[in-house]
Amino acid sequence: MGKRRKAREVVLQVLYEAEFSDCSWEEILQEQVGRRSSSDDTVQHARALLAKAYEHMSELDEKIRAVLSNWDLERVSLIDKNIMRFALAEILFFPQVPSKVIINEAIEVAHKYSSREAGKFVNGILDRFVQTYRQDLI
């Protein structure tokens, strides 16, 4: 598993835990990486991605809402919502990473941490988003 995949998984775990904790995301990140032997590159990417996700959380949620069809964001599982949040943050703020790679990674993380159908759902939402905001998917 690549360093960026590990970073994305750490980001998902931090986003999820932060929903139920009074600790800052930085504290949760330190605790999460303290449990594993994460490389410096993994921790740096996770920190950068988390910083962007938290800085733009309401904007990310609005963008997800805009591409959801016949579905309320509040009905989306917390895992799937957080996968889409970090993927959208990466699509918007890390243009050096191809959208196709980000979407494939988000699908793999969804397969590992969410329901059987989550990969298709996440793929559909992210694909709609990329068609609007980034055209490098092709």
C-alpha cells in the first residue's frame, strides 16, 4: 500500500473520530500516527489534506450537496461523507494529483471501510464533481 493511500486512511480515521471527540484534529492525528509506524511522507500528506479539509469543510459539504441527486447530505453515512470530503479537498487543493487517481483511491478506501455499495456511490458523486470542477479525469 502506498504512502498516500495510508495518509488517506489516516485522514478518514481522524475525520471520523473528530465527529465524536472534543480534541482538535491535530491532537487526533498525533494519536493516530502514534499507533502506527507511518513514514514522514505519510504524516505530512495526511496533515496537509486534513488542514485543507477542515479549513474548507462547509464549502466541501455544499459541493457534495450540489451533486447529490434526490439525497440529503444528512442521510449519507458518516464514513462515506468523510471519504467524499477528503477526496474533494484533494481534488480542489492538490491539482498535481490526477482526479482519476484520487477517485480510484477514494473508491478503494470506501470498499475497505464502508458498505458494499459505497464504492459506486462515492464514484458517482466524485465523478459528477470532477466534471464540474476539474477536467483532467479523461
